[in-house]
Amino acid sequence: MLFIQNPSATAGSLISGNAATTFDGTFYFPSTTVDYNGGGASTFQCAMIVGYIVNISGNSSIQNNTTGCYADTKQAVERVRLVA
């Protein structure tokens, strides 16, 4: 996890990137809007953006390399349960 938002937060989040920006991890903002404003070809390694609403704007070119990432593999699951 790169950024984790408190689930009771009410304000949205802005993430900005440029051609020299590299992210490796997950942005987790489950209850608000995430605005990603890129100004070039940002590089993501094993990245995920989770938000109530996700807006991508600007001159964004996101390249996500998932080679070798845990999220890039399939796992056998016996049971899935949602916990509140």
C-alpha cells in the first residue's frame, strides 16, 4: 500500500505525477473521489487505484508494469466474505 485513506474521511484526494514520477503500490481511497492529474508518462509498478470515484485527467499517460506482481497472478479461493 502506498496511500491509505481513513474510511471515515470526507475530503477527496489529488495525486499529481509527471514524466519523472514512479509509483509502486496501491492508492486506497474507498469513500471519496481520487483525482489523478498527470503531466507526462508516469510509470507505475504493480499499481492499483481504488476509490469511490476515480478521475484521470491532464496530459496523462500511465504505464503499469505488472510483471512479477502478486496482483498479476491467479490464486485459488475457497471462500470470499465481506466484513463490515
